[in-house]
Amino acid sequence: MNFLTLENITKSFGEKVLFENLKFTIEQGQKIAIVARNGAGKTTLLRIAAGIDSAEGETAKIQFKKDIRIGILMQDPQFDDNNTIMEEVFASDNEMIQTIKDYELALLKPEDGEALQDALNKMEEMKAWDFESRLKEILSRFKITNLDQKVGSLSGGQQKRLALAQLLIQEPEFLILDEPTNHLDMDMIEWLEEYLQSAKLTLLMVTHDRYFLERVCNQIVELENQQLYKYKGNYSDFLEKRAMRDEVDGRTMDNKKKLLSRELQWIRKQPKARGTKAKSRVDSFHNLKEETSKKVDNRKLELEIKGQRLGSKILEAEYLCKNFDDLTIVKDFNYKFRKGERVGVVGPNGIGKSTFINLLTKQIRPSSGKVVVGSTIVFGYYTQDGIEIKKDKRVIDVVRDIAEYIPLAKGMKLSASQLLEKFLFEPKQQQVYVSKLSGGEKRRLYLLTVLMENPNFLILDEPTNDLDILTLNILEDFLMEFPGCLLIISHDRYFMDKIVDHLFVFEGDGVIKDYNGNYSEYRIRYKKQKIEDRRKAKEETTKEKKATTPEVAPTDKPKAKLSYHEKRELEELEKDIKKLEKRKVEITEKFNDTSLTGDDISKLSVELGEVTNSIDEKEMRWLELEEMKG
């Protein structure tokens, strides 16, 4: 069933044509992401599809299926600053939502018994209790608790979360989302990812979150050179097909090798995606890999950044504490940074990650303890807020005002213009005024101003927000070659997995845990720990009940919650999971064998996908039985 039709869609700004005569349709159940370079027009296309902006020409056609519920989330949601959160959340013609609103208002005035009774009767009549429970779950997921708070007092990120919660409460059938994961913490992103996987939802979105693209989308549309290229499947499918398209288009060997390197890394990390690939497609991919390896480009693919010299003392935090009245942000944090460290900082929004960075860089003073910065340290600090770049300056002049060159290894240099090209500012665009850049392009330019300072300790606070996927790949390549220390705050799971090797985890009440491993490894352990904590809590509750419950006669013994067969099943599941985990390790290690053929890789990929799925299924059943056991 067709949900949306776009035909003859053209848009330009002055002499710049974003796209011309585009055409595509969205069917019920499709989950489509638009990907493109910053400035190519993906947000503009999304706004046209949503009916916010208009296309050019009389032949343009935008048609939705009648009587479907549509939800739209743009990057900068608009609210009445004088309204409370409750007023905005319940701003809907939906009768169910209005019923719940009346009930919530009645609860605030318990002295008016008649109004409360009327509200209760209406809740019963509408069978609204389940919906109310769902509404409160969504609000709590996005940490929206104070419904009396004025919207005008919320930060931009909080307003984005409010807009998303407001949207999902409406239960739309068709969602149009622009960067939905921006300003969400890890728990929120993972919950939203699971929510959007629902088969009943149809989705059109712009996002740079590659795990999102991999796990949620079933089609990717690339906007390039003013045209659309459609790819069925998720992100790894897109990477394969895009590489093959590059081969047909005769792209440079250098670019193909870079893309294939990233693509192969992604495919090997995603067993579920590999398990469904046809053998012919895997063979085609490896044939392309062999072809590109035959011709060696003499140019070096990576930048060997020289960087400022690092002395023996880098950065040391000694019993660092920071409090704001009764709120503890950091408590007794001790750490000595070593050369070449790559640390990720993770934790919920508002827990104090940016404050922690400002402590380390001495922009704010600690409540107690101290920070010692080595004499050779040159910080490069990319903040969420960015800097105010003069709009009447050309792109090239902004970078040249900082430095003409970045020193490379072996006495070589990289000019400001060359670095701009590396980050997708072509020579012609380098002469463009800052005022003409898109939001993502301005963020990319700001990033370059930080890199041009040639720091040896680079701090990035949410660097991936508003950057396109191609720029992210380039930034990742750059950072993997960066010789100094890296400290990164990011909710981009893919980015963190690829760049950092250990984490500072904010656990609340000022506690910062040093975790040795990447983000995905941490989340697996985190979820297992939550299960274990729940199990221990139940055990404690059971003990307390036993201590306060009078002894009963032997004939009154409570029945076991698990039957004999269920107990046996639980034991077998533990054995099976252990065997499957062992087999998963064995298969993963086999991928390191460079003599594997395409057929071998295909077979191993299928088996790895099956093993992983089997582990997931058995773990879910194990958890179910453990819950029953109590």
C-alpha cells in the first residue's frame, strides 16, 4: 500500500541546484533513510516530503495516503515557551489523549471529588488505562518528569526529546524524522531503535547513526549529484551495493579501496547482517576486493600526522571532586593519562560529562583535588556549542587565519586547502562565504579549525552531531592516525566502538568507572549486571519475607515455581549457551585467516549469524525461567 508519492521534485537556492525532478514512493512498512553529504539537501528533501517546504514547478507532486496518522520530527521543534510540558504533551485532538489529560488535571485537584470521579468514569469508558501506562513509559524513557516546567526553560536537547516523546504518544503510522538520535543518551537510543523496528510502522528519516541504519532500515536512499540512488536492505547492504556502483561508474581505485576497507570491517562486525546475504553477492564483493588489490596506488591513503611533542607528563587528576550545592558531579576521581590513549566518556544526559571535561581542561575549578597538565600539552577542544565563525568570511580564510599548514611526518606539510579537501570542501566551495554553509557544513568547518591548531590532546564533545556519514568515515580515518591522546564524549555507538579502547563510565553520584573495552562490550556487561542486580534484589526480598513470615506446618510448603521439566530446561540452556559462545569465538577467530575463499567466508558468515541468533533466543528463554524461579 502506497503511503507517500513524490514526483518531479526540484529545489534550488540561488544558483545552487540541490536536486532536480526527483521521484520515489514509500510503501507501508518500509523504513527508509536518506543519506548524503552535508549540504546536499537531505533535510530540505525531508521537509518537502513532510509538507513544511515546497518544491519548485507546477508539475511537482506530493501525495499522502488518505486517513493515515503522520508524525513529523524536525531538527528544531517549535513550542510555545509559555506553555508547560503537560500542555505541550497533551496538545492533541486525539480523544484518548484528552481523556488522560483531564484525568491528570483532576489528580492535581483531589478536593474536587466530582471532577475526579467524572475523569475516572471517562478513563473506564475509553479503556484508557493501558494507553496512559504507555504514555508515561514514553515520557520516562526520555526523562520527562516535571510536567509543570515551562518549555521555555528547557535546553535545545530537552526540547528535542520532548518533541520526540510528544510524537510517539500520538502513535502515528508514518514517521518522518530528522536526526532522531541527536540529544539522546545511550539508553534512549537503544529504546527508540527497538520501538522503530516494529513492523507496523512506516519510516522516512535522516540519520548519521550507522547502528540505527543497520538495525532499523530496510531501504537506503542516497542523494548525490542532484539525483536519488535506491538501495534495498540495511547499512551493510548499502555499503556493498555502493562499492559495486563505484566500480561501474569508474571511481578512482584509491576511493574504492578506502570504502571497501570500511565495508569489510563493518560486515565482519555484523554477523546478523551477513547471515542473510546470498553467496553470489558475497562472491561479487570479494571479486571486487581482489580487483582493487591488483593495482597499488602510490599515494599514501592515511595522513601521518606529526602532532606536537608529548612529554612524559600528560594529564593527571588527583582526588578530583566537583559539587554544585547538594549535587555531586565528580567524586575522588584519580587518573594519569598515558601517551596515545583513546578514552570514551559515556553516561546519561545531564550527569556532568561536559563539566568533567571542563575540569580536566581547567576551564572551571574543582571543589577539591587538583588537575596537573604537562608542560607540552596543547589541547584541541571541540565543544557542542561550537564557536562563532564570522559569516562574512570565506571558508578558506577561516582556516588560514589559524594556520597555513599542519606538519606531517618526514618533514612534509598539509596545507589548509588540502585539509579542507580531505574533509570534502572542494576548491570551489572553499571560496564560499560561511553564511552560505549548511548546519552540518559549519560543524565540519568548526572541526577543522580545531584540527588546524595541531593539538596533541584532542577533546571532542559530541563531534558526530549533524555530520554526514561520509564525513564521519573521513574523521574516523583521521582520528585513527592521530598520534596524540583522544578524549571523546559521544552517543554515537559505532563511532565509539571504532575509535576508543576504554571508557570513563558515569554511574551517578560522582562515581566514574574506568572500563577497559569498547562501548558494545560495556553495554553487554551492563545489561548482564542489571539482570544480576534484579536477581539479587529478588533474593533479598525473599529473605526479608521469610524473616517476617511465621513458620507454617510442613504440609503447607509452597509449591515450586518451576516444574521438574522447566528446571531441566534451565540447566540445559546454561550448557547450550556455553557451547554456542565457544563456537562463536571459534568462528570469529577463523575470519582472521587470510587464505579464506569467498565461499568459506559466506559459509562461516551464515553459521555465525545462526549461532548469534540462537544465543539470543536461548538467553531470552533463560531469563524468562530465571524470573519464574524468583
